[in-house]
Amino acid sequence: MRVSKAQAEANRARIIETAGRLFREKGFDGIGVADLMKEAGLTHGGFYGHFASKEDLAAAATAQAFAEMRAYLEKTVARYPEDAFERVVRAYLSEAHRAAPGRGCVAAALGPEAGRHAPPVQAAMTAGIEALLALLARIAPGKTEAARETKALSALTEMLGAMVLARSVGDPGLAAKILKAAEARILGG
């Protein structure tokens, strides 16, 4: 039975959303297409009607995860314009973010793997990082545009590194220390 164009688009969106969460939780290679489709509530056979390959889905899921993150951060910036940078840094380096990779930053969850994947995945990661840097540069402290861009790049690299490291250790106390140290360094505390 054929599905309508609207239903096909809804199915594709559900696959991308599910993949974005599962890839961040398990890694690009940590889940197969069949299990991913099952989690999305669809049959494995329908996958190739939506995507040319798993790499194609990985690129789409990466781009969508960055778009969702940007939307969340833009809401934070709009709600707290006077201290947006501090709030973004604190939220990013929070225990809640560390504990929920499936809903968190795609770069922290999948950045280390992206370099081993096809150019479309790397392109989605690049575009997402560039957009995230632009947002951070807009709200970062600094007297000049160059100073804000440098602060944004420095903060992002430290936040990403801290999150990757905090998630990789088995000791919650050490993980908390890593996140707090990065926060203090970025915010000057």
C-alpha cells in the first residue's frame, strides 16, 4: 500500500529524529539499520525508499541534531540576552547534558567518529560546528569581532573536549570535576 507524500515525509522525519538520538547514544556504527527502523516504528524494507545509505542517514541526522541544538541555544539567547554566553556554557557543561548524550550535542557524542565517515557526514559536522561557532561568537565577551570569534572557538573546543572526557570516565566525581574545571576556565572563575 502506498503512503501519501505527507506520510512519507513524516516517516523520513521520524527516522532522522530516531537516528539522531540513537547515533548519539550508541555511535554511528553502534546500531544497524534494522534496529534503527524498528525503533522508529517502521519496517527495515522501507529504509532505502528514504535514504541511499546509512551514511546518507548519518549526515541527515547530524545536520538535524545540530539544527535542534541551535534552536535550543537561540531560545536561551533570546530569553537571557544579558548573560547568554554564561548560561550557554553552564548548560553545556552540566551534569544533565553529560548524562543524556542522546539528546545532547552531536559534536560531543559523534565528533570523534565523524572523521572516519564519508564526506557527507563530515560536511554536516563542519556546517554544524560553523553555525555553533557563529552563535557563540555573537554572544561571547570581547571588544572586537576577532576577540569574540577567538573566545567562541576557544570556549567551544574546551566545552567539547570536557564533555567527551567527562563522558569517557567511569567515575561521576571525576566527570563533575572535569566539567567544573572547564566551566571555570571558560568563564574566568
